[in-house]
Amino acid sequence: MGPRISTSVEHSRLAAWSLCHFNRLFERGADAVGMDFMPHVFWDKFIAFYEEDQDFPKLAKLMERIIKIPQHQYARFYQQ
């Protein structure tokens, strides 16, 4: 049996892979909703993903991106 990677290293690698994987999935979702007028449920989930990860630079870029899309909940996102 080969050397065992510590659990914390495994967890760290898995967490990094998961964040990258989920980020790609959200980007695919963003492409899918495109300029839809009522995509606020999707954007709420994408925002929560970055908030939970505390990735505030990406969150700021995402918010800038969202407010450029004409949509039903525009004012709510703009105020955030």
C-alpha cells in the first residue's frame, strides 16, 4: 500500500475541485439563462455560492454583470 495523503490535504483538494466545478456549472447556467427577463432565482443561487465561499472579488464582478441584464428584479440586484 502506498503512502496515504492526509485527510486535510484530501479535503482541501476536493474543496478546490468542487469550487471550480460548481463555478463552471454556474457559468454554464448563466449562458443558458442568457437575457431571460425572470432569471432572478438562478442569480440568487449564483450570488449565494460566492457569498458562502466569501469570494468577494468574484461576487462584485458577478453583481456588475447582473445589473447590466434587463430583468424583472433589476432594482433588487442593483440595490445589493
